[in-house]
Amino acid sequence: MTTQQPLYYMGIDGGGSKCRALLTDAEGKELGTGQSGPANPNQGLDQSLNSILDCATQAIDNAGLPASTIDKVYAGMGLAGLNLPKYYQWMANWDHPFARLNISTDLHIACLGAHGGGDGAVIITGTGSCGMVNVKGQRRQFGGHGFTVGDQGSGAWLGINAIRQSLQALDGLLPKTDLVERVLDLTQCQTARELAQTMAGQSPAKYAKLAPVVFEQANVKDELATELVIKGADYINRLARRLFGYNPPRFSMIGGLAPIIAPWLDEDVKERLQPSLHSPEMGAVLFAQQDNPKRDTL
Amino acid sequence: MTTQQPLYYMGIDGGGSKCRALLTDAEGKELGTGQSGPANPNQGLDQSLNSILDCATQAIDNAGLPASTIDKVYAGMGLAGLNLPKYYQWMANWDHPFARLNISTDLHIACLGAHGGGDGAVIITGTGSCGMVNVKGQRRQFGGHGFTVGDQGSGAWLGINAIRQSLQALDGLLPKTDLVERVLDLTQCQTARELAQTMAGQSPAKYAKLAPVVFEQANVKDELATELVIKGADYINRLARRLFGYNPPRFSMIGGLAPIIAPWLDEDVKERLQPSLHSPEMGAVLFAQQDNPKRDTL
């Protein structure tokens, strides 16, 4: 590890579907960006590291700099899944190629970005879902327990529940609405048996691809889709109110589903919603600038 | 494969938690039994084959016969998961040690056993859940789509949903009832983070171990547990009514959860419930006696 002043900063935001990198100069001016695949270590450490290196390399290349620049970069990285000690430890032990690497959760850097480094609360709803409040130097995190036992209201949760409902509908146990036809169409399946065999044990990212269709169908009052979206929104409402209990001065929602699920939220939650000031990647750049940041102990 | 008359029949019933074998003489008189671990091939073909051979060997040993007896046995086997073509093909290609092996689903042999080979409908609720109706030579199967996208109302489904609710309660998003304390106790966890890390990605059998506690808590009106049991029972009610549409002369419920969930079912379902005539293993013995049985095409 070098002790000289950095020439570059890089912010990396790694989620369950994709990983984004932003390279800046020493003053924080954007030089280049990169984007790659899934980076949540719960889907495999190798895939996660590959995605991180891939988008970092792209950002350097996009800036017109040689690949060797990487060892002059102070990087800040927020990764989904890093609230779990096992994955945090994996990543802390990584023999990375940067001059310095600060690691934390995707939530933390999103919160830093959304509120320009100031106090506030965020909910991320993309492939997964979770919430964080950062007030007076204290951070609290809720949700984000991973796809199989948590992440309600997320894209993966909506997608796998669309599969579950479609299977019941194909069995004649629920009404067979247009959602079912669209799920069969998207998965290229024709029967319940095919759908179960094709879609059991898929990745969160794969399930999350069905989420936009669930919202499209809910917007035309499809019975099954509406039930799912209302149930997902109910979780997000409860999560938001939990965060409001800490009196955050600002509240933002981030992630691919945020603008789509927002109209379905209750009024008391919607009226506190404010736009993000910066991207999570820029939040990660702010994080890269911190010396010896404290590990998120939540 | 031998062409001589069999000296022995064996019925094998393999589910997601355990595998049972029953050895009879050529007239169907019980000689010995065996029991082993999970045999659903969706949890791994090797584990499944090991469990099958283990309980078969036990049954022969329990009958006081030498291990070499296995090649004089006509076996009939019903396995969970065998409604999926991939797993059926795996098992059909198995170079098994029996004189003959008829394979089908656990549902099929349960239905044969429950109604003594006659027409009827069954619902299995154990680690997984599914329903079958067998009327006038036609079989129809519903549910049984596997743990991740189906099996509502089953032990695994109740167990994983108890985890999901406990995580929400620990996050302060749901009331923290006694169910949560019991789940933490059984899983030896203390926090939401620990619980998520310990219980994500576990086997269906492991989740199903929590199901009895969910019923115990529902029986003392625990809010979270009651909500889960009512939701599970609602699925079983709808599944039963779907089967009733085929006018089966008899209806039985089988599996570890059957006697526990039955009191929670609606009256129209409860009043049609009749006891099983024989065990699924004996159904498998009846199946072993069939020459060239037709593959379940449902």
C-alpha cells in the first residue's frame, strides 16, 4: 500500500444485478465510468471479484488511461451482501490491485451519495431491498437479509412471487390472469411443470427481470399482479416508517424499482420522498476519500 | 434383469426429509422395514440414491436376510420430485441392484396406498406439499412444484416463512411475538443478521423442522404464527377443492403435517377427509407388483 497522495479516486457500487464504477481525478472531477455484471458475494466470490475488476478496468479505459493506472487509484466500494460478516471478511482479505480500498455496504455509499454526505435515510429497491438511516454519526440498517429469507418488495421478490402465483394459476388454484401468460411468454414455458423446472433455483437477477411486467400488469389492474405489488409496497411502507422513527432530515429511494414502486406507496411515505443529490457511485467516491473509515457495525 | 417369479417385494417411499422401505414376501406379508434420510433428487442425486439403498439394505437386514437378497427383490418406488422429467430420467437411468424397479412419484404410491389401490384423492403435506386425484384410470397432479417456487402449506414453507417473519420482527417491522423467540432459540441465533446468515440457503428438511413450533404457537394464538398457518391452510383448502372437482370417492391426507394442519382446514374440506387404508410404503409394494406400469404422464 502506497502512502503518497492519490492521483485518482474510484467509486464502485456493486449490486445483485450489476456493478458500476466511476473514476475521478484527485479533485473529484469525473474522468470515466464502467459497468459490469452481478457483484453480490452471496452469488459467489469469484463472480463478484470479476465484476468489480471488470467495471474498474472499463472506467480506467473509458478515461483514456492505461490499465496500470489501477495502482494509483484510491477506491471506495459499496457491495450488496457486505452487511453479513462472512462476506465482509472475504472482501477485506482480498489482495486487490488498488492503491487503497475502503469497503462498506451498497446501502452506506448510496446513503452518502443521496444526501451529499449529510444525514438522511435511504431505501434501495432494485434486485434486492433494504433501508438505512444515517443520523448524527449513527447508522442503522434494516432489511437486506438476502433473497431467500428477505428482500421483500424487491425486483427478485416480485419476480419469484409472480412465478409462484403463475404456478398456482396453472394448477387452477388461482385465477389465470394475463400476468400468467406474460410470465410463460417471458420464460418461454408452456406448462406448470416446465415453469417449475426452468425457474426453480435461478439467480435473484433472473427473477428480477420479471418485475417490470408485474408492474405493467398491476397498472392495468391485473388481479394477481396488483396483489403482489400492494404486498411489496406494504413492506416498503413499513420499512420507511421504521427509518422515519430516527428523524432523518432527508429521505430518498434508489434502485431500478424506486421510481416504479413509488406511486404505490402510502401518502405519508410519498410526501417525505426527496430526490437523491448524487449517485451511489459518487457516494462511493466520497467514501474513497475517507481515511480509515469505521466499519459499518450495524 | 431376471425373468423368474420374484421371491420378495419391496415398497420404497422417498420424500424430502426421509426415505422408508418395506420388504414383503411374494404374498405381500411384511418381513422387514428400513428408514433413512432425504431422497428427493432435487437435493442431489447421490444423496437420493444413498438414502434409497440405505433403507433398502436396512429392510433386508431387519428381515434377517443376507444383503445379497437385494437381487431377488421386485421393488416399487415413489419419489418426491419425480414429476419433473429431469429427475425421472436420472432415476430411470440408474443401474440399480434390484431384480426389477418400478418408479413413480411419491404421490402416486401414496394414493395407491391410501385407497387400497382403488380410486381416490390424496394431499401430501410433509416437508413438501402436493395433491393427486386418481379416478377411472386417469391421474391428475397439482402442486408439488418444489420448495423454492411451490409447496405452499408444507413444513418447509411454514419454516422458511417463520424465518422471514422473524427477520421482519427483529427489524421492528412486525410485532415481536413469542414465535420469534422460539425461532431464535431453535436456530441458536441472537440477531437478525445471524439468523439471515445461518438460515439462508438451508435444505427444505431443515426449514421443515421449524413447522411444529409454528403450529404450537398458532394454537396459543401467536399473531405471526396464526397468520402463517391460516395462509398455509388456505392453500390446502384450494388444493383439496381442485381435487374434489374430479369427484373422487375417497379423500385422505398423508404426511407429517396432515394431522396437525387438518383442524385448521375449512369445514367442507374436513368433512370429506377419510383415513388412509394403507401406508405409502404398502402402496409402493402394490406398485412393485405391477408389470410394466405406465409412466405417470401428468
